[in-house]
Amino acid sequence: MAQTATAPGPADYDGDGRADVAVFRPDGANWFVQRNTIGILIQQFGINGDSPTPASFVP
């Protein structure tokens, strides 16, 4: 079984103006985010094998 690397993804996920600690695990397309204001978020987003792409996707 191939191992996939965990990718760091710091950004402001909770809108408080400060970067939150985050990592992306591509083997399950899971994000693990330690938000500064409202605690931990674990979110599946994408499909197995995706790569994180930093950008502002909100209009």
C-alpha cells in the first residue's frame, strides 16, 4: 500500500483574521483544522488522491 504525504494548509478558516493550523491527508481527502475561535474541524472534501490548492474560493 502506498503512503501519501500529509500536506500543511494554514489559512484563516474561521474568519478571525489569523491563520489556523490545518493539514490535508490525500489518502481520504480529509482536512483537519484547529480553528482559533471554534475548535477542531475534521472535514472530508474532495476525492481520494486529490491535492490541496490554496486560493480564496469565496466571491
